[in-house]
Amino acid sequence: QQPVQSPQAVILREGEDAVINCSSSKALYSVHWYRQKHGEAPVFLMILLKGGEQKGHDKISASFNEKKQQSSLYLTASQLSYSGTYFCGTENTGNQFYFGTGTSLTVIP
Amino acid sequence: NAGVTQTPKFRVLKTGQSMTLLCAQDMNHEYMYWYRQDPGMGLRLIHYSVGEGTTAKGEVPDGYNVSRLKKQNFLLGLESAAPSQTSVYFCASQRLGANTGELFFGEGSRLTVL
């Protein structure tokens, strides 16, 4: 039931771009994206509710392909503050909310 | 406004001991969740509740029990702790309608079972 994310880890230099993918074997009603810094709780970034919808948050945006049961998170012109572990979260049926396996992102100067 | 509060934040148990983790939220949210987080495994759903008096199993419920006697509180119990339950536990709440809003997380509870 847990969505699968790829890649598991990525290292970027400041200013570079990254894409994180989230794939589910179950039909999706919505997709959330969260970022977690080491030793802290996950923090909400954005939610996507409709198939094909793209949302943006500063230089971070995401897309949701309902048919393919996939979502992607796009980070452009990465900053040091973007470092952390990114999780997608998905709600399918029965009000169960599952998180993906996580992607560790490290931005270096 | 406290948001979601978890107690205790740290606990060390011996194998076979029991304990209860308390999650309290002051946002009048209907949905509450308990997750455990282990390295490389992400956040895995243990149990969840869609309202006062209701609970349901998630993907890793074995060894845990929960109760939601009051809307603002969601308790996670370990009846007989095992070393495999060493983990960081996160509670989260969400307002009615899982499609409509973000999850708000507590700060986490780090449990070690020796």
C-alpha cells in the first residue's frame, strides 16, 4: 500500500534542479508532498487533488497523473534550505493515508 | 495554540513492558493517525481514526492497540514491547475529509526497547 518513491537519494549543487517521483499501485484521490528535516516532524508542502493538476510553491512545484497513479515533485534552482527528506503521501480508499518510502535530498554549496 | 502534542518524547523500555503514547490535538480535527518511522522505511501507518470512538488498522498494526475515547486524544498502546518496536512514532491529525487538508504532525516520540 505504501507508495514507492525514486530516487532514494540525490545530491545537488546549489542552483541545480531535481525531480522526485512517487508511484502507487492503488488508485489515488489526492497526493500530498512533505519535507522532513533531520530530527523534526514532516512539514506540509502542497496537495494535489485533480488528475493532471500542477501546483507550485516558490520554486517547488508538483504534478499529479491520476491515470498513471503517479506524482512528481520538481525542485528548481535548489537552495541549501531544500535539504531534507521528501515524502509523498497518498489517500486511496477508506480514509487511509500512506506515505512513500522517502527521498533524501542534499544540497551542497 | 499547541497544535499536536505527543507525550512522552523519549522512553526506554525493557522487552515485555507495556506503555502508552498520548497524542493530543486542539484543532478539533476528525482524523488522527499513528505512524512509525524507521531508517529507509519512511513513515508507516499503524492505526488511524476517523472520529471519536472509531479506530482502524493501518499497514503495520501488529503489537499495537489504540483508543479514541475523546475527539482530541488518540492513544497508542504497546502491551508487550519488543525490540522490533524500537522506532520514532509520529502522531498526525487532519480535519474532516482527507482530500481537503494537510496533516499536522506532533514532534515525535522516540522509543527504545532493550
